[in-house]
Amino acid sequence: MGGSTTFGHCGSTITIKIPTLEHVGKQFDEDALAFCTTRNAKTEEPLSFHIRAVDVITTCPSEVDLPSTILERQPKAIDLLDASTQKALDAVTEAATETAISGFVYWVSLLRWVTGFHPVCREVRVGNRSGWSTYLHDSNTNHPVWASTQIYVVPADHSVTHEEWQQMQAHAATGTQAPLHTVLLHDAKHCMDVDDFRRALVDLCMACEVYLRTTVVDALPTGVQKEAVRLIEEANINQFISHLFPALLAEGAREPYKNSIKKVLSALFDKRNKLMHVASQDGVNRETCEKYLEAVDALFRLELRDNP
């Protein structure tokens, strides 16, 4: 708690500050910036915290001349400033806001990448399930004779480790972007969390296609003609699934790919094409998306050959 990370972004310097222990409150206190989630059973020492908000601080490259008396007043002392100065400050504020938002989004993308935990800083959606059981009633007497079994789903949680925080800081310091295929995969997982299976299917396909095409193109030897690279980049996705990508796999990864991943990937793209081109939603559900997600997750973990 109380940690921070600073990095360059969009020509400014961004600092993300985690709340200190002084800002930790009760779980149901809406004003608390953080609350304790786990404690040591013997000592009651806090072990982990849920962070509700962070401070995002950005430097402003613009300069505006202001009277010294403004430092003795509360923010936005408009009686001390003429209209043009107020307009200039509004412009700086607007630009700083956009930079801060962009920097925060970038920082979150790094956190999701290094932790592999896609729900970080996702919005919470309220579904249409009430939580009440479904009752079956006798048609003659209307007497309830059966009730559905309730299944409580506990939301996943993840505590950012010291090592993960250091990885995130190292990436931020060099301006490294989270790989696009992982960003899309996390988006797909979030869509599944909120029962948006159409979007989940599309994002899974994009994550898979970006990974396959990028991996193959990056493995091309230097000196390949630009036209040849373009032809490979624009090849049908089935060529990547069947030939181009498998050629890059390490020996131990070829059998798992052939036996349990390849056919599922082909089915995934076939399902995507039917959804996108003829609006067919047949089989676009949780069970199908979970099967495709398992295959795409496994694809990303396959070992590639050294110096392919």
C-alpha cells in the first residue's frame, strides 16, 4: 500500500499512486479508497487489500502566467483571472484529463498482462438473473412442488505480487505495450463474464488471428521482399492454422496442437464467419465459447522453435 509508479506517456510524465494505509476503510464505506480483504488468522495483520481508486498525476507541458495571489485561494478563483486566461486553463485541464485517462488505461493494460487477471478495473454489470429459485407449481392447485438448485458464483480475485508489480514498472519504464492478442483475449474473457457471447466469440477470433499472423510474420528471415511479406500477411487464416504456424512449433508442441487445438481453431473461425456474414447465432453460447477459450489459451502457451 502507498506504492507508486512513474513513466513517460504521450509527452508527459504519469504517476500512478496507490492509496496509503490511512485511506483504508470499511468495505461498505463508499468513501473508502481501499478496504482489507484478508487478514492473518492469528495476528489480525492485514494481508491483502481491495483497491477502489488510485491517483493519476500527470505533468503539463503548457505554461500559463498566473497572479501569485491565486496560490492563496481555493481552486478556480475566477475573480482573479480574465476570460482568456480562464480559457487557457480550461484547455490545459482538458488536455491533462485526456492524457491522464490514456495513461491510466495503458497502466491497467500492463497490470492485466503481467498478472493474467482480466477483471482488473473492469466495469461491474448487473445481469438479469435475480438470484431467486425457479419454482414448479401444480397446474391445478398452483401449489409449488419443486425448486431449482441455487448455485452461487464467487467472483475471482487476484493479489498483485511484488514480482508482478516490478514487471509492470519495468514495462512502463520502457513504454512497452501489452501484446494485442492478450488484450483481446482479456476482452473476450470479460465478455464471457457478462454473458456477451457474440462479442466474446469475435474477440477470441481476433486474439487468435492476431497471434497467428504476428508470430508467422515476425519469424520471417530478414531480407524477404515486402511484396512477399504482404502476401503472407494477407493469406487466408486457414493457411496459418494448417501450415504456416505449425511449422514454427517446437517438436514437443506439434502433437498437442494437431490433436487438441487445430480442429477447434478451425471451428472457431467457421463459427465467427457464420455469425458475421449470415448473422447465425446457432451455438454462440457459454459452452461453445468456453471450448474455444480453452483452445486459444492453450495455443498461446505452446512452445515455438528456437530461431525458426
